[in-house]
Amino acid sequence: MMKFMILTYKRIRISAIAIVLVLALTMGSLSGCSQKSRTGIIVAGSTSVQPYAEIVAEEYMILHPDTEIDIQGGGSATGITAAQSGVADIGMSSRSLKDEEKGLWYVEIARDGLAVIVNPANPVQDLTLDQVRGIYAETITTWKEVGGSNSKIHVIAREEGSGTRSAFTDLVMGKTTEITPRAIVQDSNGAVRQLVADDPNAIGFISLGLVNDKVKALELGGIEATRENVENGSYKLSRPFLFVSLSEPTGQTKEFVDFILSADGQKILMNEGLIPSSKGAGK
Amino acid sequence: MKNTKERLSERVFLAIALSTLSVLALITVFIIAKGVPIIAKVGVLNFVFGMKWAPSQGSFGIFPMIVGSVSVTLGAAILGVPIAICCSIFLAEFAPVKLRNIFRPAIQLLAGIPSVVYGFWGVIFIVPFIRNYLGGPGLSILAGSIILAIMILPTVISITEVSILALPRYYKEGALALGLTHWQTIRSLLLPAAKSGIVAAVILGIGRAIGETMAVIMVLGNAVALPTSILDPVRTLTTNIGIEMGYASGEHQEALFATGIVLLVIIMILNAAAQYIVRRKRSR
């Protein structure tokens, strides 16, 4: 028995050495790979900005075949962290920077409206900002209280960490009220839109550019949710789409940022439903 | 010569087997290392029994999700286990060979359907059905339980069937010889004798249900609040990780790993219970 055990231990030790060797070899070859890879621009962050950035990047890469732009999601928080740590050349954010993040270089590439959407079958056309806040704080629980049918409101929100959620919280809920924990949570603009399209008693919020004919964007205090009204400032729910970087970009990265801010770049974003940027670069 | 070859091949297989173990160890160590700091900071009781989950404000309570996981899994067991046991009795005792040869692969196929397909089907069929006929938003404990009940069928059916078939033949022959009917034999002899196997099957089914993520993200609604009825949306431990990981960083991410620790502990307890029950039966 004893002899058997010793033998087994010996075998295990030899095998362990083998494993370490295999691991070391794999690591070696992996790091070899990354050294060889082309230098390009790494862009990461908000999944709200991502689809638009991808479209512009595609266009840019057609014009500059030598540049490789790698665009990844992860969310606004991830994008800002990645820019701070230098992991990404550009971080994308779909909310304004917090005070402690203001040291970063940033530029507003476009603005996006935030639409409060309901099912097209819902007779409600117009809510005030206070009513929307009341619905999301669950002080208003039936559609009847805001001029609709006598049924319970199904509140739909985005998940914690989402730029769209934090923009909605900043713009609608304010500092003192919170989105009710009983709200249904969906993890993308598309999922919220689909649910509202299916459920006549649902209310949700999505990027204005993603509103389609399956859902109805509500007027806020009598003001229609349109690109023009966001641009002229009468529709209050809008948020910046930011490019964030550790320091002012140079070289390839600067060229890409310049392209997205140029008339051509802005036109692409406008065609996709965004509102052109009014402001220039920040710090 | 042959001896060296034999020993070499033995070692190669041992090395490969150990590498799977080391993967388990790596993952466990990583999850614990990532998740423990936040549990330590918040406190185990505050983390496990906290009612409020708002990572951006520093509130990390996962109790509503534990309740969510338990209620959805319990619902799945209540709906799925009776069907599964009846089905396996039918397969083991009543089904003619031809029928059995159709049923078995079909049930295996049920296990092979990707969970995202189950979820999609749930969103398209079950959720609107609940919304239109039972009320509420449709995304609910009930929708999740129905989906999971179907998903645990293959596990519970095949293990239950095997444990009925594994009973010695003379049990049944003796009972029939004593004049019991077929149904009496099943009810009073085969089922009690296969009890531990059936319990193990149910526990493994529950383990499968509690760990399922993708399908339930799509049909549960993911609200972080204590449910008051089976038509309310809930969030489970798995969906909490699945839905928030994309955006999480810093403490938020640690809290998701900590959620993973709680889940790991629950699943380990379930698996250990299943193995204990099966072993106890064998040793008798």
C-alpha cells in the first residue's frame, strides 16, 4: 500500500512538471503572437456608442486601409477605465464625465436623444417629466393616473452600469428619487424596444435613434421627441456621446477623431439618427 | 520496452486528467480571490441577506436574487419532476421496445437544444401567453419555471429510468409471482426501491435548473425585488452575473464574482447531497 502511494505521488509530481511545461510553452507562444500583431487603434466602451463608432470606423478604414480600428463594447464605465489605464486609445462614453473623471481629455462626437417609449396601442401621447419620474419611482402605478386605461404600468429599465440607465437617472430621476427595484430589467436597447412592442402596458426608455414604428415615443410636456427638438434644446432628454482619452490624441488616433468630427463623419452619424455635436474638444 | 511504453502512456493520461483538475482549481481560486474582498467589506450577512442591490451606490445585497433562484427552481421542480418520473416509469416498465427507441433519443435531443433557443421560444410563446391570459408583464417566475421544467426533464428522466432498470430482476418477478398487478408492483416495490436514485435525479435536476442562465435571463424580467406572486419578475443569482457583467468594473465586478461564490456553494451542496444519497444506497 505504502509503496503504491509513493509511486502515485512520484507520478503526480512528474505530471505536474509536465503541466507547468505545457503552460509555459502556451504562454510563450501567446505572447509571441501579441508582439507580432499590427498596431492599430483600440476603441472600447459604451454599447450605445459602439454601433455608431463601428459605422464610422468602417468608412474610415476604407479611406485609410493601413489603419486597423478595433471597436469593443463593455459599457461607459469600462470605456472610461480603459482610457484612464491606457488599455484603449479611445474610451466611448454615453454619459457626461463625473467630476473625478474630468481630468481626462474628451470630445463630444454627437448627441443622442433619450426617448420614453410605450406600445403604439397605448392611448397616452404625452407625459410630463414629473409623471415619468413618478412612474419610474412607482408613485404612479396605473395608466389611468396619467390619462390612459385602467391597467397596471409595467416599468422597464436598463441594468446597473448601463450608460443609458445612468443618463436616464441623471436627467429624469434626479438625485433624490431612484428607479424602483421592481422595474423589469433588460440588458440592451433592442430588448427594451421588443418588450414594449409586445406589451401594451409597458413603458421603457431607449436611444432616440433606435425608435422604430413598433413603439411610440412619448411627447414630454408637449414637446415631441425629434432630432430637431433635441438640437434646439426644447426636448430635455439628451445626452452626449463622448470619446475619452488619457491625453490629447496624436498620430493615427488623432486622425480618426478628426474624421469623426469632420463634416463627413458627422454626416454619417446624422444619417444613423444621432444629433451632430455642437461642442468641440474639452480638456 | 513494452513496460516503458505502458508507463509513459499512463503518465500522459494522468497528466491530462490532472490538467482538468487544475482548471477547476484555477477557476475556483480566481472566483474566490475576486469575490471575497467585497464580501469581507460588506459583511457576509449584509451581502447574503441584504435587500438592496445598487452597485453604483455601494449597496450589495443579494437576498432578492437568492429568493428568485429558489422560487424559480422550486417552480421548475414542481412542474417538471412529476412529469419526468411518470415518463421514466413509462419508459422503464410500460413502453414497447419500438416506442422506447423513439422516446429515448428524443429526450436526449431535448438536452441538446441550446438554452438560448429555449429562452427565445419562451419569450415568443410562453411570455405573451402568460401576459394575455394570466396578467402581469408575462416575464415572471412562472415563465422561468416552465422553461426550466422542460430543461431538467432529460436529466431527471434518464437518471430515474436507469435507477429503476438497475433494480434486480427478481424483485419484480417475485412480486408478480405473489399475485401483485404490474401497477401495484411499480408503486409498492419498484419506486420505493429506486427511491434514492430518484432523489439523486431530482437533486441533479435542481442543480441544472439553478445554474441555468441564458434561457432565464430572457424570460424572468430580472427585477431585483422580492416577488409577491408567481407572475412577478425576479432575478436569479446566475442572471445577475449574466446581465450586469458587460458593464461591471471595480467593486461592482467583485460583487458579481461574490454572487458566483454563493452560487458555487449552493451547487456544491446540491451535488454533494446527490452523491451522498447515491453512495449511501450502494453501501447498503
